Amino acid sequence: MLDAVEVLEQRWSGELDGVEFAVEDVPPSDPAPWEHGEVPLGRFFPAQGELPPRVVVYRRPVETRATEPREVAALTHDVVVEQVAHLLGLSPEQVDPRYRRDD
């Protein structure tokens, strides 16, 4: 997670100022309306009141989805890019041209 965030902060430092990044084991049991029965790998939570915007990656679903341990880092990167893209209102490819997720 830290490596993915570090890469993005080099390019988007101003836009990501104040955004919190976190890893949680599993997503909450209440799915978001757009998560049609699938287990999310991450979520973006917009700022709310005093709480800053947050990008969260869910460790267990990412580890389960990756077919090999070395793929965990690549999948984590893609999840972070997707959530930052949502935050910025851009496509994942605009946020990071190395984005590769194809599922």
C-alpha cells in the first residue's frame, strides 16, 4: 500500500494532500449500493464533517483475489489507483498510466 501511495503522491501531491490511506482486513458488512454482491477490494470515502477523505484497501479480499503472493503488490497498486481515480474524477489510466487491471 505504501509503495502505491508513494508513487501517486509524486504525481498528485497537491490533490492528495490531506487524504488518508488505510488498510483494513475486511470490508464492512454493509455493501455500497454499487457493489452488487461482489466483495470490494477497496473503497473511497469522501470527506465528511471533520473527517478527511479516505482510501481504504481491504487486505483479505486482495490476498484472496491474487493468484500468487507477488501479485498482491500489483493488485494493491491497481486498487489504490482506482480509488484515487474516483476521488479525482479521472480514469485510472489518467491517474497512473501503469494501471493494468483488466477484470
